[in-house]
Amino acid sequence: MGIVHVELFEFKPLATQEEVQEVCDRMMSLKDRCTHPKTHRPYLKTAIGGANVSPEGLKGRISHVFVSEFDTPEDRKFYLEEDPAFREFVESIDGIVEGRQVVEFSPGEF
């Protein structure tokens, strides 16, 4: 069973719309830029995201959501700890993203 990785972003109040869009574009490009160290092929199964449009009044300051899926815990570990494309992305959002929350789950496992 895969691992679903959910990232919730809160942008700094002074971030421009252009900066926000650039961060979103870079985040979405990870699906193609993150390659497996052995196969040299992309290993993120899915990557989707968008602006938080919930009408429930519970979103706080979270404005954007991104969802990725990994086949294995090893793929996720590589992504978080070693993948140069992901490391570069994390460094690039410093000063633009104020808060970031991450939750993960394996579908059907409770």
C-alpha cells in the first residue's frame, strides 16, 4: 500500500502573488524532477495541488495544499532525506512560506 503525503502551506503575508505562483509551480514540478537514484526515473506516483477553497471556516491561515503519493517507505525516505530536487525546493521557499504542515497516511490503514 502506498503512502499519501499531504503538505499544507501558509504563505507570509507580504508574499506577492507572483512569488506564491512560483512556489506552487516549483512544488508541482517535483513530480518530474524527483528521480529515483537507481532507475533515474520519476518516482512520485501522483502530485496534485491547489488553493484551499474550503468554505467551512476551518482553514486558519493554510492557503495551499499539495498531495503526493509514494509507492514505498523507501521512496518517501529518499525524497525527504536525500533527493536533491526536493532539498533545493525546501531551501527555495525560505522567506516566502511562513508555515508548513505535513501529514501522511496509507489508505485504509487505521
